[in-house]
Amino acid sequence: MKSPSGRMVDIFYFALPLIVSAFTFFWNSANYPSGPSNDEGIYIRRAMHVLSGFGPQESLLYDHPYFSQIFMAGVFSLINYPHILNPTDSVESIKMIFFVPRIIMAIIAIVDTALVYMISKYWYNNRTIAITASTLFAVMPFTDPLRRVLLESIQLPFFLLSVLFAICSTKKTRTTNSNRGMDYRQILFILLSGIFLGLAIFTKIPIFTMMPLIVFIVYKNNKIKRILILWVVPVIAIPLFWPAYALYKNQLSLWFNGIYFQTHRGVQTFIDTIKYHFQHDPLLTSLGIIGIVFSTIKKDFFILIWAVPFIVFLYSVGFVSYWHIVPLIPLFCIAAARLVHDLSQLIRKRNTQKILPFMLLLAISSYSLYTYTGAIMASDNSTDFEVVSFIVKYLYEDAHTETDNKDKIILISSPFYSWVPKYVFNLNNYQAVDYLDNVFVKSNKVLMVLDSQWENKAKNNVLGAKMIESYRTYSKDKIATFGGNGAGNYDVSIYEFDSRK
């Protein structure tokens, strides 16, 4: 039994990475990462769609399951978002509208940090590996995708909980009857592991590649095959709600089309994504990859089975964005921590063995925080908040102007800009068309919002031909520019076409 001082040391080691994580993830969260995110806008919009009572399926595109929007809608409902903000069309109020979802993601990231600590500690039975892995998770820029409202950042804690409960199920407890085999706590942990992995898959399908990892954890330690049935049932049953809903709506063919579309978008490969992370966070990317290679030498199947099936899947799909490898971020931290710990054990002096991992962790963390905080401080999304404020005012004025023709305005923009007027201010006098919708817009009135990245894609014929035609048709009469003189990376221009004038 541990002494009070020993428990205090455990609490200190556990709390330290959480404090650092809170510092990095909460600081300037509305402005960092910078720039509008197409996918983040989509997933917030879908959550607001559910919150408004319109159901989980937003359109005819079956691209992902529903748990992310159901989960976020539940959180929004719990905190009475967005009504709790008493929103107005001011720039500061618009900033708060985006700030709240980012704060929710920051809280989730802190939970992730705690889970990385516990998984590392319980699996390796080593506090040094645990504090190293969780601190790396807290301070490294590799975790930037966790700041945004993305499927992977919502999915990650549910996957990590599945891993943690699987590990806990292997820790046998005392029972009054030694012949009982497993106790009820172990059965509960197995069931919870299955439920949380089922919810993770119900958030985004590729995490199914982690099933061998959980099977390895449970089977390797318990050697009782029948308990896997308890685990498999929720893992399979929960995600089946997605095709079942499509069948209920008589849209199963659309569901199959959506699956095909998602797996045949070969634009950016897994190798391209690794190159991106090498540029963004070369230190953790290098340590993580070396740690995974090192695990093959040490025959650490926990790391290998976590990494290999998921990497093979991403490589075979052929469409990988930088946030798609979020499930590997905890692994990179754990693999790097195991590498640092095991290499330090090669030193003969015992005192040096103990202190070296912490000295290396202090050096890495100090360097990362020094460079990372500079980027966080410099980041500013005020231009994008000004654009949303302008759109809200524009649509509000149109909605309250008496005209004979009340056709809806077509708003061509990133989803980042288009969800706020409808779901926060209840403006229904417009129809949103996303940047990547390959359609030619035909309307009497069009409002087009061009950020520099999308405009460059349109000019260089990277988008679909019909959307490029829409761009060429309506990018003539500029009515506003935000972000400077039009030469910066984050400048945004707004164009208006109105045949009624």
C-alpha cells in the first residue's frame, strides 16, 4: 500500500502534463490554428443541424457516420449554445461563436492527455514512460488538428478509452471465489472497451483498423476467448446504425455511393501527409517514426499492432489529409517515450538512468514551447470573423428589405462562413454552396466569398469545371475586401451579383 507521500508524487506526475496541456490548448484557441477550415465548418454545421431538430443526415452525401454531430449537438444543448452568448453581428460576438466549439475541443484534448498518461502507465507499468508520452502530447505542434472540430479530434478520446478499458480488463482483481475466473469488473471493462470502440467507428470508419490492437491486449493477457464476444457485439452493432438509417430512409444505394466516393479520392497520399508533419513538427515526427522502428527490434507488439494496420489502410486508400493520422499521434508520443526510456537504460550509472529521460523531456518541451507559443501568439483569425460579421449583416438587411422578388441569395463560400447566419441568427433567405460543390450556380443574386487559397485553386483550374465557371461568372463586382490590400495569404474578398438591380 502506498504512503501518502507516494500518492502525492503520483498525483503530481499525473497533473503536470495536464496543466501544460491546458496551457497550450486553451491559449488563443479562437485564433489558432489560423485560417478558415472547410471541414471544421462542415462538422460544426452538421452538429447545429442536429441541434435544430433536422436529424443526423444533412444531405444526400453519405460520407461519414453520425456520432460526431450527435455528440457535439448534445454538448451544445447541455451548455445552451449559441443562445448563452446572446449573439450579435459584431466581430467580437462572432469570435465568441467560434470560440466555444474550440474550447470544447481543448477540454477533449486535455482528456486525451490524461488517457495517454494512463494507457502508458498501465501497459508498461512505468511512470517515466507515462509522463514523457503525455507531456510530449501536451506540448508538440503535431497535435494541432486536435484544436479544430474534426471527426478525428472528436473520435480520439473514445478510441483511447477503448484501449484503456481493454488494458484495465487484464488487471485481475481479488475475488471471493478463485474458480470464478474473471470478476464482474473485468467483464464490465471488456464491455466498455467494445462500446467505446463502436462509438469511435460510428464517428469515422477507418478506426476499425484498431480492432486487432484491442484483441491483442485482451487475448494476450486473459487467454479467455469467450469474453471477446462481449467486446465484438457493440463494436459491430453500434456502427450499423449508419447503414440502417440509410435503409430506413430508402437511400441504401446513396450510402454505397458515398462509401465509394470517400475511398476513391486519390489527391493527397499518406507520404504527402508525413512530409507535411515533418515540416510542421520534425522533432516528434522523427522521434515517433524512430520509436516505431525501435519497437520492431524490441518486439513491442502493442506499438506495432497499433501502427501497422492503420498505416496500411491509409496508404491503400490514397486520400489522406494531415488530420487523418490523428489516431497515430498518441502512438508517436508513446513510441518516442519508450525509445527515450529504453536508451537511457543503457547507461550504467543508476542515477543517470533515472534523471536522463526527464532532462531530455525538459529540453524537448522547453524548445517546443518556445517555438510553439510564438506561433500561437502570432495567429489571428480576426479577418475571418469580420467576413462572417459582414455576411450576417448583408443577409439580415436583405431579409428585411421589401422587394417584389424574394428569391433566395446563393452564398458561395467555405462552410466556415456559411453556417452562422442560418443556425445562429435564423436567417433563411440564402442557400449555401460550398467551395468544393462542382455546380454552376444559376440565380438572380449571388454573394461569393473568396479566400486567397480557394481563389488560387479556381484560377489554376484545380476545382471542378462547373465551379470554375461559377467563379468566372460572378467574380467581377467586388463589394468588400478584408485582411489588407489583397496581397496577403489570408485576405478575403466578397463579390456580389444582382440581376435585380
